[in-house]
Amino acid sequence: MDPLSITVSGVALTSLCISIVKALRTIIERHKNCPEELKLLLSRAHGLSVVLGRLDAVKLNLLEKDTTYIGEAFDEEACRKTVCKLNELVWKICGPEKASKQPGFLTTINWNFKNPDVNFLLDRLNSHQHDIVAAISVLDVQTDLDTKANTEAILRDIAHLKRDLASLLASLESLKVAPTVNQSLDFLQLASTPVSAFPANLNLPPSAYIRNREQMPGSLRGIQFGTWHGATRQFGEETQYTRKRSKLSNAVYQYMHSDLHAVLNYARMEYNQDWVNCIRLASGSTNPSGYAPIHQAAWHGVSVEEVQRLLDLGAWRTLRTIKSDLTPLDIARQFQHAHLYNILAPVIHHPLPSKTILNLEQSLHQVIQTECNLNDEDVEWMHKSATRYPEVTLLTEMVIPLIWFPINEEDVNTRGFFIRLDGREIVVKSPYGRQFRISANGTPEEIEEAIILNGNAV
């Protein structure tokens, strides 16, 4: 078989595996009390889809003679049979779309998961994933070795991989190659573990987390999120809260470093809130400008170190002002603060097509509005405070794309939404006890539990 046909068949296998992963996740998200074996099967299937995708990328750079290197460590035809058998099992437990909505659906799942084929599939999926990781690792090693002799020595070890994998690992480690096959596999297994997008111990509101991250339990310490303060107008008479918000705005308007950070620290300790992306609340007949601290920093042309300090606190580079619709970088360019161009240039960790962003944002805002309509007080608050809803673009620049959107910002124990980007989709946890998944085309669906597949990022 020529390299092109091998690549094409590999992509088809990868696509089938991805389709199976989506089907399994849909089943889990739509039904409570699914068997744990189902999540484990999802984990293994997703892990295989990840390494198959990597193998596809490696194949694109191989010459015809190099394709034999893969076959010595990875039996693609055996992997295809396993994936097809998995596909048959998934079809049995979910079948046509309507089957997953029948009352006895969970009984069907449990019955099928008592089948001994499930354990066989779990073992085979793990074995195929290990073989692929080993093949890719050796191919990576090959490009770094100095001589053909060393390359051939490594390749000879592959022939004995299943019988004596430890020998291969010792060879790699002696050459100081990192990561090893086992390390790569451990990382990929961690990355492919399905987890809840919104852990049960991440309570609403997340006040304790904001107050002191270092003292949080281990299960929460790694969770990071941004806070979207949507209010743009002062609601009612001036309060201690709004006076402090005004003090923050005055500090950033004149850009007094010590005052700014003193207010940010006060907000964390007194209100359990993160104000680094807050804007000045408009009052009377004035209109909000939408300038957050990072916009004012760009306007003043402060030092790179001070901008970095704001970024470290969670300031968003893609946040736009309200009146002028400018990012911090736009403002720096407007005033020719060239020393800030590089640091204010957005770093996008989760790129999305503009049409997808628009679809997601429109549907997200509709979900928020519909949920808030369940509570008249929330509707009144959001109307009088001229609340603007979260922007999806902000999620694309976050390493962990998770945002907390409080409804009534003056209430320390306010209700709010958790919003998380998951690939080209968004999952939302409503304060009214419901969760939703929004597809890339903007279609929302209520789900029982939001499952994401990059568990290491939580």
C-alpha cells in the first residue's frame, strides 16, 4: 500500500473513532447514573482518537520507505477491527437517535455492559494506544540520532516491543530522549480522561477560591477562571460597594499603581470578587466607556512590567471597550506606545472561526436570558444595571477557558453562571440547577452533566 492510501485510511479510522467518542459523550451527558464502565470506555476511545490523530500527522511527513517503521510497532488492521467492534457496541446501546430517549434506555446500557466484550475492548483500546505512542516516540527519536547505525538499533528494538518493552525504554533513556514512551502514554491518558466540566465541589459563588487560592483543597487549587462583571450602570443609590468600584476606576484613570492594587486586594478580601476586568459604572445620563484597568494601562503607556502584572492577575487582552470598541492593543497603537505592542498582542489558545464565535455568543446570551427570566429580581437587576452578557472571544485566550458570570455583583453570595469553552462548543451551568451544551452552529441542548475530555486542564 502506498503512503497516500495509508494516510487516507488512517484519517478514516480516526474519524470513526472521533464519531464514537461523540456518541458516548452524548449518552453520558443526557442520562444520570450511567455505569462507570461507560466513562472508562469513553476515556479509552478518546485516548485512541488523540494518538491516531498524531499518527496521521506523522505519516504526512514520511517517505515511502519509512512507512514500514510504523507497521513494526502498530498493527493498523487490528486497530481497525477493534474500533469497528466498538462501533457495533455503541450502536447496540444507543442505536437511532430516538432510542436514547426511551424510558428503558439505561437498562439497555447496563445490560450491554455486562457483556464480556466490554472488558476485551477496554484492553484492546489501551494496547493499541500504547503501540501508537511507542511508534511515534521512536520516529521522533530517529530524527534526533546522529548515525544510521543508532537508528537501526532503535528500530530493531521495536520488533521486540511487546515482548521486551523495557529494553526499548532503556535504549531511549540512555540517549537522554524525553519524554519516554511510558511518560508520553501517561500524559495522553491523563489528557483523555473524561471529567465533569463543573466539579461538584466548585460551589456557587466561588468566593472562597477568589479569597485565597493557596489554602484551597487540592481538588480545587488547580481550577482557574475569569470573572465577567456585566453591570455597566449603577443600580440605585450609591453604596459602599459602588464607592469602592469608583475608587478603582479613579485609580486606573490616573493610573496610580499602589491605589489600583490596593483596591483589587480589598475586593478579594471584602467582597470575594476579582475586579481586574471591571469597568467604571455609569450613573445619571453618562454612558459607560467600558475601560478596564488594562485599557487604561495601554492609554497611559505604562511599563511592560506593570502590564504583565495585570495579565498575571487575569486581565483580558481581547476585552473591548463599549463606546469605541477597542482592545488594549488598539489603544496602545492609537497613542503609539510601541513598547506595549508585543505584550498586548492577544495570545489565542483556542482559536475559533468568526462564524462559530457569533453562533456560540448569540445562543449563549439567549440561554442566559431565558434562565434569568425564571427570577423577576434577576431580570430587574440586569435591566437596571444595563448588564452586558459575556463575550465568547475572551474564552479563546484563556488557558483554561472558564468564566464565572455573577448576576447581582453587589451581593457577595450572588447567583451566577459558569461558562466553559469545550472545543468548538460551549457548556453552561445555570444557577437555577440546569446545564446546557451549545453546539458550534448555535444549537443549545439541556444536559444532565457536562463532560469534557481534556481532564488535565481542570
